[in-house]
Amino acid sequence: MAQYHTEERGQPCSHNYRLFFKNVTGHYISPFHDIPLKVNSKENLFNMIVEIPRWTNAKMEIATEEPLNPIKQYVKDGKLRYVANIFPYKGYIWNYGTLPQTWEDPHLKDKSTDCCGDNDPIDVCEIGSKIPSCGEVIQVKILGILALIDEGETDWKLIAINVNDPEASKFHDIDDVKKFKPGYLEATLNWFRLYKVPDGKPENQFAFNGEFKNKAFALEVVKSTHQCWKALLMKKCNGGTINCTNVQISDSPFRCTQEEARSLVESVSSSPNKESNNEGIVYFGLGRVRCINMFVYSSGSQ
């Protein structure tokens, strides 16, 4: 039985679309703050919130600055953002998402990269064969990590696999990805290097010369970002515009009641945006893409 459920508000592929989260009892929660980082006491078993299913282009993300942090589509310069297809790839080449209860502090310089954090939860690239839905919470094993330097900020990318993947038992560390999925890490490095180039930006850079660090290193990074999140929720650091409203963190000064959480969600429009067009054609480098019900499907190539 799923521990978490989602509720849509607004029209998919529009500025007002939001995907809110509920726990197993049907109460609204913040996926950022209320979903536990770890599944249980096991050392390497974590909850992952899927924001972008593999092969899709819509840049969906947790709204860190909004109450209860629903998932929304990223907007830049007033336009919904879609990632370009980088030859020979179609959209995102993994299931992309984040670990809850983590935060990359933009005021804290990382000793490994000499750059501050990007002000977001830590990102995850899930490499299994299944494609979950946007908003699905899955359990993953962490295998390694890549240190992307994005416009001068540290933007860690965890490599993980769904524990329910048929081949999950083969994967224990980053070398297993090299062994059982040859070329995947090289493709990952290339994708992150180039994905902003179609927007007129330079290639991204990496710490450690683009070397993927192993599981032990990755777990230390997760531990550090979890500590930063704790400081954020206890108001022990400058969170800036991050919204820390939560329902379940008992000693947090940002905790709200279930009734207050319901009122926050109900204040968000649930009606379609008349100005949106959820079947708009968006053109990318390798073809045109049709946006239907939040997902992006290829409809031909050039």
C-alpha cells in the first residue's frame, strides 16, 4: 500500500498547476519536510520523490518557496521550462527527483568543491528500468555521486537505484553501474555538461574533473545536507525565501496544524487556466514534442 498520495490542482502544463502530497491517513503534508529521509534504520535505504519521469522534458520540481512545497513546473522568463533533447537522448535519461529532508545551504561553502550549495534539496538520478509517475515516492539505494558546478554553485547529483528494480540486487556501489550499465555514467556526465547549451549558456563544469565518487562519499554528502535541513527547520540558519511550513516536525517553529494545511491547499485554484494550452507544440533540437497531461511525448523528428 502506498504511503503517500498526490492531489492535482490547476491545469497540467500551465503556470497554475500544483501537485500536493497527502500521507496514508489522507492529511496534506510537505514532501520536502514531512517525508522522512530514510525509509527505516537501514544504512542505505532512502525515500526519493520523483519529480521528472525518464524520457520526459517538462522541468517539474518541488516548489521550495511555496507553503507545503507542492510539485510545479519550473517557470523561467515567464515561460514554462522544458529541457532540450541533447543528441542522442530524449529528455531526462533517468528518473529524476530529490531526497526529502535535505538542503544544499547557499551560505555554506562545501569543503570538497569550494562552492556554496544551490538552495535546493539534493538531486537524485535513479537508474532502474521502471518509470514511476511524477510525485511518486520510491525507495532507493544510493550508489555514488557527481559534483556538478552550476553557475558557481555546488549541485550534487546522486546516482541511485530503485530497490524494487529487478536488477537492484546487483548494485551496491558506483563500480557496479560501470559494470552492469556500461556507458550510463559517461552519458550522465555528457548530459549534465551540455543540457543548458541550447539555452545559450556555456557548458557546465564539475568538481573532481567529472569523477563519480563512491557510495561512502555520497552518504557523507547526504548526511551533511540532512544536517543543513535540520538547521533550516529549527530556524538556526538563514533560509531566505525557503518555505518551511510542515505538519509533522514536532519541534519545528514552522509546524502548522492539519486544518491550516488544508486551508493552504484549498486556497490554491483547482480550476483550469483558461490561458494555458496543454497540447502546445514545443520545438527542441531533435524534433517536436507534444505536452499532454504533464508528460512529454515525441511526435516526430527532424
